[in-house]
Amino acid sequence: MKRELNPKKERVAVVAGGAGFLGSFVAKSLLKSSYRVIVLDKNQTVQETDYLENYTFLETDLLSQNSVDRSASELIDKLGTSPNLLVCTAGVTDLHKHFLDISLKEWKEQIKANLDSYFLVTQSIARKMVDYEKPGHILLFGSIGSIRAHREQVPYDTAKGGVESLCRALALDLDPYNIRVNTLGIGPVKNSGSTLKDGRRLKELRRLVPLNSYAKPKDIGEIVVELDKKCFCMLTGQMIVIDGGLSIQLRPLGTERIENPKRFKL
């Protein structure tokens, strides 16, 4: 066991991909909840000027083991301890192609960005948690694409299915070290790159969601904070789905035979 040098006993969170769209909201929510936050990413796109004392950015290539391991060691040097929480938010959804048209190179790039990066970061940070014999929580960003398929997104959905399986397997391997692992199965999010591309169809598509709404980015950040609380200490190896009920229905509203349409505002 390594000796901890953290006199403030503050809760420390690492956000991998914290300069991205959802990652930046996660970082802000954690900062507002008095966490010390370390963001690992290639570019620093968000300046947390209101929380400079508790905010650290470490330039990291999340697809490079050397870069990830170097940043993990650097954050230990800065903090004098290992983090309590790791949130993996990195990922790309920029490939929309029919399965028959996808090249092997494109397949590998998507798997690397959406799955390999999670392996590299979780292994490196988990090793630090184990070194300090510190209870920890790892939260992986998944997708409802792991349980309900998208058209023309075969590599992405495959990778997110891998993230869900990775969560369960990691939970078993890390349980002896008192490290919990969970996944967020995220559905449509307001103002994300995917929903913005829907353009004029957005209102029509939103009606497919039983709650008739998309999640707000800040909601995702606040959920991360809540799931790290002590009351969830028995939650591990699970995927918590945040999609407004989109994935639970047999058919979308409008295609069902409904006796009283007014109840559903049809």
C-alpha cells in the first residue's frame, strides 16, 4: 500500500474525455459539488475559471497507453493520492454507413475510439486505486445502442455493447478491491451532435420518447454526482438507462392500437 498525501481528504474525480460535449458537463457538475477534478483529453476546450483551484487539465491521448499511463502517474504526483471516481466519457459517433460499405479501417477506428480507450483508462486508473487501497467508483458512458440497434452504426453499437460487457466483467475483477463499476446507457441528449443533425425532424423524433423529451446535458452530469454517493454503495456491474423510456417500448407511440388516444396526447 502506498502512503496517501492528501491532507484535505477531498473527493477526487478523473474525467476522461472531459473536454468533450458530455464530458465538460460532467466536469462542471463535479466541480460544483466540491470535487477536485482532473480532465484527461487531447484539447482543453473548456476553461473552468470559476473553479481554478480544484480544476486540472492533463493533455492525454486516450488511444495511447504511454500517454494514459503518463497522465495517471502525473495526477498521482499532483494529488498525493489516487482518485475516488473515474468517469469515462470519450467516444465518437461520426461514422454513419451501411454495414456493407464499412471498411476494416473504419471498423477498427470506431472500436478503438469507443472501446479500446475505455480499457486503457480504466486499467491505468484502477491500478492506482489498488496501489493506495482506496475504495473507488468507475463510471463508463455507454449507449442504448448496446440494447437497441441503430441503423448504419454497426461499429458504434458493437463497441457500446462491449462497454456494457466490460462494465460487468470489471465489476467482478475489481470487487475484491472495493472498486465499483457501472455504466450509463445514454439515449438522445439535447443539443448533442447527433440530435442537432436531426434538424427539422427533431420534434417528430422526440415524440418517439415516452416522456416526450430528450435528456439535458447537465442532467447527465448531475446523475454522475448522485451515483457516486454512499447510498449507492451496493450498486455495481449495472447499466443505468437514461433515455426517457425510449428503449422499453415494443412500438413507438403512433403505431400502437390505443383505445383512448387523448390520454397519450395523440
